[in-house]
Amino acid sequence: MHHLAIRTIRYTRRLSKFIGPGFMIAVGYLDPGNWATDMEGGSRFGYKLLFIVLVSNIIAIFLQSLTIRLGTVTGLDLAAACRQFLPRYVNLFLYILAELSIVATDLAEVIGSAIALNLLFPSLPLPAGVAITAADVFLVLLFYQEPDDLATSNTGNAESRRSRQKNLLMIRWFEVFVMLLVAAVGVCFIVELVYSDIVAVEVLKGYLPSKEIFADSGALYVAIGIIGATVMPHNLFLHSYIVQARCYKWRDNRPVVKSITAEPQCYTVAFAQLSPASTRNNLETFAVSEKQIQSSNSETFPEQDNVNDSDDLDTSERQSRELLDVDTLRHYLRTNLSINLHYGFVDLFIALLFAFFVNSAILIVASANFHYGHLHVVSDLFDAHALLQQYLGPAAAIVFSLALLFSGQSSTLTATLAGQVVMSGFLGMSGRPWIRRIVTRLIAIIPAMVAACVAGRSGLSQMLVASQVALSIQLPFAVVPLVWFTSTKKVMHLHLIHNAKRDLSPALPVWLDTLIDRSILYLEATSSKFARYIQLHRCAPSIPRRQSTNEDMNSACVTMESPSEVTMPSLPEPIYYSNGRIMTAIAVFIALLLIGLNFYLVVTSIIPQ
């Protein structure tokens, strides 16, 4: 019993270091778009659509787990993977759709927060609420340090390592802030549930499938809207990006290719200073010593006593194998990879379980108060607030407004980061992060401000619904590449030896790329202050991995350069981590299901029933 308690404490302590990315994703499942669909579904059809909430969260957990695998194994987010592995114009097409989905997402969050401010402070004009909501981007600018900036080289000095630790600490504080906002939404809905008259048996029955959902075209339409509002495209891009912040330490400990010669082809490999053989071999419980995983580089790879001393292996090759123990390196990387995938999934499961509770609570509150209590269909969030105030009192209405505000604010933070990920990943534009974040926010603020000034409450509500339709249309264009990437060995592998930078072909057409470069040169020539903050970095091509077939050439390449370097004829086989057959089949089924449901949603939106 005592041993079990110790293991539980160790597991929890280790898990706490991975908690954060899942909750940053969970806020996307609590955004005002979810509120609108859940409120409508609960007020019209009661508890029956709780089954759809359950199914949509299961789909979300599965798809987000694929993004964890993509980001952890490849070191690429979904947008960067599209840029590397897809043709240029397919990449640009997907970028345009992804950018539109980011605008639609940000638009929904801005509208939700503006509505919440107007409900809390009725004298505050809606345009002012939209402007105040835009200010949260400065929180992102202040706290969130871009993970790419943290990925310094293996040879970073002590000062760069201290800077990285400081930036990682800022990321953790930002994640804690988002988690507090999410927790505040949950607390508010616990209060709403207490105020409501709920029949527990009917609630539990709602989680069972019902024929009425599929027989009633209206219920099916709302059900598809719930799925579309729950599984959001921007979360797939963002999650594959932010999980990488937990991988830099062991990724940077890999040996690095320093140079390559063509005739004969040889790789000069520099060693990271660590001792992977000292990690515990216990993948089932993931009981790997934290000190050994997180220690600073202090030891070289240990020599192996059981080296093959056969006659066909010359002395120099034996020495290189003694220095570079590929099996030990493979075990070290596979262990850390398994640890990150395991704890990343647990973090995701806990966060989306909480999101599932909140989404269920929204629908339950709407069902108990509007469907079973007074048979009133909620038309928008303003209507829901007024009805709660009428039936449950001012306190319940205030709690509802606060929950909406917390939901909108937390969602806008992550949507802004997602916009940055999409732009930098698809286009390879890695200028100042704050410029990209402000541009992304302005794109969403302008239409929301126009709607607030011209059409008022009705305009904002209609734009909120339209944003969810746009997200549903874009969803398959994010899910299909994700499923293909994670099911392909060409993508899902981890090189044992860091093979320089990846071969990212130019994302922009030549004429547009040239135009941007000339524009920047012109701005620099005119000494524009703004030009100093714009930089377009070009990625160096990756070193091709080719196996030489000439044995004499191979033996000529095996030489010792220094105590921490070795030259070899080819790189070791990478670690492959693509989806298995069952997981691929499930992923394809979900992708086809989402395509079919969203096609139905688009058709029914265009053609009147």
C-alpha cells in the first residue's frame, strides 16, 4: 500500500509537468459558439442531444491525440507539416481556408466577450465591448514566449539555457492563467446547475442514443452544429504546436550532423553530452528518473563491453560503435517519446473531460429551464440571459454573464496564438510574433465592430451563427491532412541523429516571395522603424539520407574525428511512429463522418427546408 502511494505521488508529480497544453485546447471547446448551439439544442430538444455532446467530445479526444503524436514525433505542427509534405498550391489553398477558420473563430470569441460585457454593464455600448475585448491580445504579447524561440541549438551556452528556462516559466504561468479562466467557467456552471431544477434520471438517459435525433431533421441539424462547434479546426493546428515545448530537452540531446561530404558520402556527427543508458527501462509505468531525463549534459555515451569483434569489422568501425551506441540512443529517445505521448494524452483527457462537463452543463441548464420548465426556445445569448434572469433571478443571470466573459476571454487568447501558428507554419514567415498576433486580431475585430455599429444585437448574433457554419465547412480540410500525416511513415518518424533543418520549400509563389523581399528592402532603405521588426527566415535544406552500396566507400567513411565526433557512411534507421491499422481505420471513419455531416449542414443551410 505504501509502495502504491509513493508511485502515485511520483506519477502525479511527473504529470503536473505536462499539464497545461490540454487546457489551452479545452477553452476552444467552451467558446461562445458552443454556448449558442448547446443553448438552442437544450431549449428545443431537451436532454436528448447530450448523446451528441458525448460523441463530439470522444471525436475531439481522438483527433487531438493525433495532433499530440504529430507534434511530439515530428517536431512539426500541422501547418508546418502541410508546408513540407504537400504541393505548394495545395498548401496555399489550405492556408487560405485555415486563415478563414481562424478569423471565424476569433470573431466568435470577440462577439461572445462583447456580449458578456454588455450583459454585465448594460450602459456599455456594444462597439466599446468589442474594443475592450481586443485588448486581451496584449496579455499574449506579454506572457507567451514562442516555443520556436526556445529551440536553441545543442551548443547553447549557459546564458541561453537560463534564458530558455525563464521563457518556459513564462509559458507555464500563461497556461496557469488560462486554466484559471477555464476553471472559473466550470464554477459558474456548477452554480447554474444548483439553481436549476434537474431530473438526474432524465439527464442520464440523454447520454444514450435516441432515434428521434436522426428522425427529426431539426434535431439532426442542431446535432451537426454541436459537433461542428465542438471539434474546431484551430485547435488541431495549435495543439500540435504547443506540445513541442515539452520535447526540446531530449530532442536537443540527440547527436547532430555537422557536415557531409559527397564523394564518398560521409556524415560527420557531433555528440550531445548525456547518458541515456542510465535511464530506467520501465516503459509500462514510465518510471524514468527525472534527474536523468532533465539533467544538464554531463556525460558522454558510455562504451559498450559487448561490441561485436568479428573479423569483418575493422578497428575504426568498432571504435565508432563504442562511442556512438545506437541502441542506447534509440532506447533513450523511444523512452522519452513514450513518456511525452503518455502524459500528453492524460493531460488532454483530463482537460477535455472538464470541457465535456461544461458543455453538458450548458445543455442541461437550457433543457431544465427552457424546455421542460417553460417551453421557450432560446434564440440567442441575449435571450438566454433574459430568461435566466426572469426564471432564476438576477444572481443566476450575472453568473451566466461572468461565465460567458471568462469563456470568451480564454478562447480569444488561444485563437490569437492559433492564428500565429497558422501563418508561420503555412508560409514560413517567422517575423516578430507580436506583429502577427495583432494582425490576426485586427482581422477579426473589423467585421465584429462593423456588425456591432450597424446591426447591434441581432447583427452580432447572426454573425456568431455564421462563424460556426464557416468553421464546420473548414473542418474536413484540417482533419484529412492530419489523418494522412499521422498514418504515413514518411512523416511520422524521429531521426536518431538530428539531421539539420527540414527541407521546407518556399510556400509563396516566386513573384509574391520576390515582391515581399523587395518591399522589405525598400522599407529598410527608407529607415522605417517598422521594417526592423519584420524578418523572413529561410530554412536550410535538410541533408538527404542515402544508403551507399559500395562497401569500400562505407569503410572509408568510418573514422574518428575527435572524442565527441564520428564520421559514418549513413545515418541510423529512424524511429517510426505512424498509426496502426485499427487507429488508421478509426481516423478515416471519423474524417469521412465529419465530411458527410458538414456536407449535409452546408446543403441544408443553402437549400431551405
